Amino acid sequence: MKFVFVFGALFALFIRLNRAALVAREANPLELSHDRANFRRITRRLRIDTLNASEERNIFNFWRRKKHANWEGLLNVDDVPQFTPRQIQENIKWSKKDLKEVLTALNFRKVTSPEVTRQKMFQLDEYLDSLDLKTEVKTMDEIVAKRLKVLGMLKGNDWEHTKELKRHLAHVWVIKRIPVRNVYRGLKMNEEESLENLFSIRSGEETLDFFLDFFYATRKYHNDKEELAELFLETYDVATVLHLINVGSRLDSAQVFVAQLEHSLHRKWSSMSHNKVFFDILHLDKKGSQVFNTFEMQTWYRFIKGTDPDEAEAKTLIFLIHSYGTAFLSDVLIRGQGQSISSLRPIFRKALLDHWAKQKTGS
């Protein structure tokens, strides 16, 4: 009887300690474990209900919290393919190969079956996981950077086949709960590499296609489209957002995504002072003078409330003058190198001359 009492007391103590540990685990910020030997076993569980928690998510803990979802009728998230003995041996052998060799061995160009494509994509991702362990990757950004490199290297038989391959890769990422925020941030690798160089794409269309796939595939894990657009705006500079809006506005498949981006951008800017808006637009850290030459001004005129394009030009110039002075404008607003003020559009020139005249008269 005494033994039963002691055992019961110990069991009750164990339950209380376990519950306290669970509470502490939920309260503490999530961290990546860098113990390579136990990397897969001691991964902390992600709290799905908060986006901030996803910042430190460890993607190696694949199937901890599987959810049912249909992704455009193509695949079932809950059905994870099992590797064959041959595939397991291949992955062991591939650990000594580089990424290009592995992609050649997988030979995606000859694969058209969705089931086989999917299995090979998981096999590729398993190889990337082993590569991350081997190179002691420690941050989510590094992990995402490798996946983005793969995204740029995937090639099919033609344009449509390549898009299909990338859809399968996006789906693998969705299953593994790679945070959308990290993907968006990873797509802009650094200040020097443009999206075009990163993916060898045509006018941003391929990048936008991938955004759309990832966007729709992750809808079940976020509140709504608006939230995803907000994440996008938090991640990228305004120049990149305007570029994708310009590209997306010409693609039928991108209209919903682009409309949400425009709505979120307009809402963000309408709550800010005009000076802050134009600071965002100019993106003054080494890129200011390029924005006016690169993007059609009409793209952001629509975000200035209650003005038509001509009125917006004059209004814009006046705000810019007050914010940055005429010396800066002579560099930014003049089209081309070494040209005089006469190269400005008449509405700009008139507004600038009017401003100077008022300065001279002291009005």
C-alpha cells in the first residue's frame, strides 16, 4: 500500500513538472538548436498561432504538426511520400556531391508524373537538409537562401514544366512550415543582386509566379491575403514593391495579389506624412536617383489622394523640394546624365521655377 502511495505521489509530481515545462516552453522565445548530434530530436515545437514565433522556426522538424489542406487540387499536405531503399541510398551517396550534380542526377527534365515529381522534390529537400547539417547552417535566412538557390536552378522541358516544378517545391516548403516572412526576406539576397539576377527571370514574371503559388498555398496558415501583403511590405523596399506591381499589373494571374499589394501600400502611405512617403519612394540609401528613371511615375501617383497625374507631378515636386532641397532634385529629377533643367517635364520645370521665384521675393 505504501509503495502504491509513493508511486502515485511521484507520478503526480511528474505530471506537474511536465506541465510546468510545457508552460515555460510556450513562454520562452523560440531558438534554433545548434547541437548537430541531436539536431533533429531536440527541435523546439513551433507555436502555429503567432507569426513572430515563425521567425525562429526550425524546419528540420518536418511533420510535428501536420495539417490537412488541399493545394489547388494538386496535392494533399498530409500525405508525405516515403523514400524507397534506393532513394535512401542515393541520398547517402549524394552527401558528397554538390547541388548541381544532384539536380543532374534527379533529372527533372524527364519527369512529368506529379507523383514522381513530388517524391523527387522531397528527396532533393532531404539532401538540402543534410547539406545544412554538414555546413552547420544556423539561421533561417541561411536555410532559405539555399532553397532559393535551388528555385533558381530548377529547369524543366519548357516554361510550363519549369513552373510546375517550382510549384512542387513551394508545396514542400508549405508542408515544412517555412515562414513566409523568411521567404520574402530571402528573395532579396543583398542590395546588389536584383530579383532578375537571382532567378534569371524575365521581367519579374517567374518570381511573381512563385509568390503566387506560395501565397495561395499558405493561405490556410494565415488570417488573410492582407496579412501576407503586409509581410511583403515589411520585407522589401518600396522600389521592389513598385517593380512587382508594375510587372504583375500586366499578368492576369497576378491581379488578386497585386490588388492586395496596392491596397496595403496605399493604406500604409495614407497613414504617413507626405515627406515620409517620398522618402520611402526615393529609397535614399544609394538608390534614390534610380527610382525616377526606373519606374513609371504613374505607378505611385495613384497613391496621392485626390490628384490627377498632372496635379500630382506639381504636388510631388513641391513636397520633394521642401523635404530634400533643390540641389538634390537637380540630380534626381533630371532624366539622364549631364542634362540641364530644361529636360524636366514642363509641369516640373514650372513648379520648380515658381518655387525659386517665391524664395527670391521672400513670399
